[in-house]
Amino acid sequence: MDHERIDFSGLDPSEDEPRWARSIDALVTRALAERRHRLSIEQQLLRWARPVLAVAAGLSIVAWSAGYFSPAKRSTSLLQLPAAITLAKWAANNEIPEPSDVLGVLGNNP
């Protein structure tokens, strides 16, 4: 085992002052150029607007076509209408529904 201290002074970048100054100046110049190059929030939103709109259009076409080609229930029974509309129709027509119909409309299917 050698207990001598290792001399790392050759690795010190500040030993060569002109080179060290050039490195720092180049780093600062690149940082300032990068900062100037960054986009504002509005520019970033405008850059993303076209792809987002394309994805939204594609998803809407997929959703529409799935609904269009799926077998639809054309008949509307009283059980498919919202409960308030069904109850209002019964009240307007002076109808007295069966208790099972009322429970079915309110969501408590017997």
C-alpha cells in the first residue's frame, strides 16, 4: 500500500484561466440561447392544437360509428324514459299504474 497523496491539481479546470473563461462563456451563451428559444404558453398551445384536434376528431368518428352500427332499440317504452317524465305522463293522463310499474320506473325492479 502506498500512502502518498494523489495529486489531482492537473484536473482542476481553473488552472488554465483562458480555457476556463471560454468554457464558462460558452455555457452561458448556450443557456441564454436556450432560454430565448423556449416557447410561450400560447405558442406551446398552438403547437399542440392540431394533433389534439386530430385525435379528438378520430375519437368522435369512432364513437359515432360504434353508435351508428350497433343495434339500436327503436321502441321507447315507459321504462326507458327518465322517471320524472314517466311519472309526469301518468299524472297528466290520470293514469294509475301498477305498483310494479312504479317500482320499475324508480329503479327498484321487483
